[in-house]
Amino acid sequence: MRKNSVFIETYGCQMNLADTEVVLSILAANGYDVANDIQSADVVLINTCSIRENAEQRIYGRLGNLKRYKEKNKNMVVGVLGCMAERLRKDLVEDKKIVDMVVGPDEYRRLPEFIDMAFDGEKGIGVRLSRVETYDDIMPFREDGLQAWISVMRGCDKFCTFCVVPFTRGRERSRSLRSIVNEVKELSARGFREITLLGQNVNSYQEGDSDFADLLSACAQVDHSMRFRFSTSHPQDISEKLLRTIAEHKNLCNYIHLPVQAGSNRILDLMNRTYTIEHYLTIIDKAREIIPGVSFSTDIISGFPTETWEDHLATLDVMQKVRYDGAYMFKYSPREGTKAYKMEDDVPEEVKGKRLQEIIDLQHKISFEVNQELIDKEEIVLVEGLSKKSDKFFAGRTDSNKMVIFPLNDYVVRGDYVKVKITRATTATLFGDFIEITEKYMHNELKTA
Ligand code: SAH
Ligand code: SF4
Ligand code: F3S
């Protein structure tokens, strides 16, 4: 008998990408094949994001497009997964006729059941959030490759006033250290070289006596030729122990994504971020002292309710003080159900836009300058393959996640760590000359040398 096949489209953050792999694994275990395109799929799932209004608009647009496919293939089942499923629940199946089922992030084990219901013409809704579900025992479905991510915790208890995540993902819970380390071992055996440990707030990882630093250290010891990243860190929970752990292990990348959101203490307080800018800058200083050469990236929101010109200048000021390698920069978007939704969204759209543009321009200038400082320096690069723009060049990434392009040669293969001397740099890319293939995990040694 021909197996049913499933096609999943994923929107939003890396956690959603990781969840898609869990969903594929659950469905594969229940006899589904993975379809290569929508046309050939019996089940089309959209794994959605609610973080900002425009993320949801995009997905509504996509659901509209799917109508065409469903008209051609009447038996096709369309399901909405992820954060929008949680936020909009029943409305989705009622308003959007083409949606057959709505399944939130903690109910993926029941997907086969919901799909069967949908094939029988019933609409299924599963949006219960769990305090314990971590999909601990499910080995995500992954194609072979160099890079993989592993969710180490789910949910968020921080309740920043602008953010829907605590509502769409539920309470914080951590996966067992043992199951994470086992997954790392499996990925190592399959030849993966770089792993990103994921959670909305990885620093509050806790399992028994083990905290996030213990987890990182356990992962780092599995295979010294694999390097590890993690995302996201909340400034409140960054411990000195964590910084020391990063410094101690050569295969933990010297790179921290540390969202600041805003530069003004008054706004940070309204956002319920639970730190002051002074405290944030102390963390940055301490990290730079403990981990020489560490670099940072951040998230910034422009135009939060009541933000004044002075508040905006404070954001530019903190960017100049930290000199981030990169930043994700957003206009504030009111989300129903959050605390900030009750505040008046009083910064006019064009002011938000203008401030955001200034933030983007400043970050580009800083990224460019930071990259210029790397010229004539040597960087260790994990080679990912040929450059997308030209097959005469290799492309790979540094410890600090910067793309490096260097000329093709006969010695290097994908997955090697190589030493490259940087000769030229733009805002987003470094160019250089190949020096040598290095011992596997030297990439941090260089920074501390
Ligand atoms: N857990 C992570 C980030 C989760 S969402 C953290 O705490 O840093 C990713 C980013 O989206 C946030 O850091 C924030 O900058 C942005 N964001 C979240 N809600 C938003 C909103 N309502 N409007 C605009 N940006 C938002
Ligand atoms: Fe949202 Fe704040 Fe949690 Fe990040 S820490 S997911 S911004 S509530
Ligand atoms: Fe979006 Fe949900 Fe991630 S709202 S950013 S997909 S946790």
C-alpha cells in the first residue's frame, strides 16, 4: 500500500525548526513519508509563529495560497501547528475553511490521531499546553549534514510584557541531560560538526543538580571535534560559572547572543526585563574579562509604548558601548493578551520606522568596523562547502558565526577546520587566504592566544 506523505513548512525561530524535526520523526514512526513538495503531499502542515503581527500576516497569506492546492486535491489535509495554533485556536478552523486541524507545540504526539480524524472529515483541535512535555525520547528526523540544533528546554517563564511566547509555549521545563548528551553522541557518530543548543532562555536550564553550564560542559566533552553554540541567553540568568565554562572548553564557541531589547532603564522596567543597563554592561565586561575575544549579538525592539527620543538615544548608546557583531532589530508590535497590549501603542508608525532605521544603520556601521579589525588576523573556519556565489571558493563560518570565503584548493573538504588569514571584509562577510588545515578544535585557542 502507498504510504501517506507529509510536507511541512516552518516559520519563526530555531525552536520551531527543531520542532518540525520532532514532528517529522513522530509521523515517520507512524508510517508517513516525507514529501518533497506540496503537490505530492497528502498532509500539509504549517508550523507557525506569532511573535509579531507581520509574522502572522505572512502565514495568513500562505494559507490563502494553499487553497489552490486543496482545490486540486480535495483529500489533502491542511494543519496549523506551532504558536499561532495556540494563540488563535478555534478561530483558525472557523475562519479559515481550508484548515482541517490546529495542533499546538505540546500536542505533537497526538498528530497521527488528529490527521486520521481529518481524513474522516472531522476537524481536530489540540492546544493543551503541558508542564512536562519535552519530547525527550524522540530522536528528531534529520538529514545528514554538518549542523544540527537540539532543544534543551521548552517554554518561558519570564513574561516580558511585549512577548507572546509564555502564552504560546507555556511554562519552562528542561529536558534530561542524559537524553541531550545521547543525542549529541548520535550526531557525532553521524559526522555532524556543529550543534546549537536551543531554548527561549537556555540559562535557566535545570535538571536535578545540573544547570546549563553543566550541560554545556557535558556536551563539549562528547566529541572535541564538534563545536557548540547556544541560544538564547537572558541577561538575568547569565552566571559566572557559565562564562568560565565557555572559557574552559575550546569547542564552546566564544559567542553569546544576549538580547538587550532597549537601552533605557525606564523602558526595560516597563518591558519587565528585570535588569538595568548598568547590570547588563557589567555582564558584558565580565564576559570579556573571562573569555578573551568573546563576541556578542543582540535583539532590539524600537518604539515600545512611551518610548521617547531620549530613550531611543539610550538604545543607540548601548549599541555603541557593546559594539555587537550583529543584531536582530524589530519594530514593536502589540500582541493581544500580553501586558504591554494594555498600554497605548503611542509611538507613531513613522517614528518607529525612522528610529528602527537609525538602529539598523548604526549596527551596519559597527558590524563593518568590527569586521575591518579582523583584516590581517587569522581565523579558524569550519568549512561548510562551496560558496553559494561561486564554485571557485569555499565558504565556512568562524567561531563568532561570521561567513568566510576563501579560494578553492585540493586539500580541504567540507567539515574541516581550517586556518584562514582575513584579507578583506564587508558588513556581513569576510574574505581570506587559506593557510592550513588545523587540529580539530583549535578554534578557540587562537582567540585567547
Ligand atoms: N527568548 C528570547 C527571544 C524570543 S523572541 C529572548 O528572551 O531574548 C525573539 C525576539 O523577538 C525578542 O528578543 C524580541 O526582540 C523580539 N520580539 C518579541 N516580541 C516582540 C514584539 N511584540 N514586537 C517586536 N519584537 C518582539
Ligand atoms: Fe519572550 Fe522574554 Fe521569554 Fe524571551 S525571555 S521568550 S522575550 S518572554
Ligand atoms: Fe515565533 Fe513561537 Fe518562536 S512565536 S519566535 S515560533 S516560540
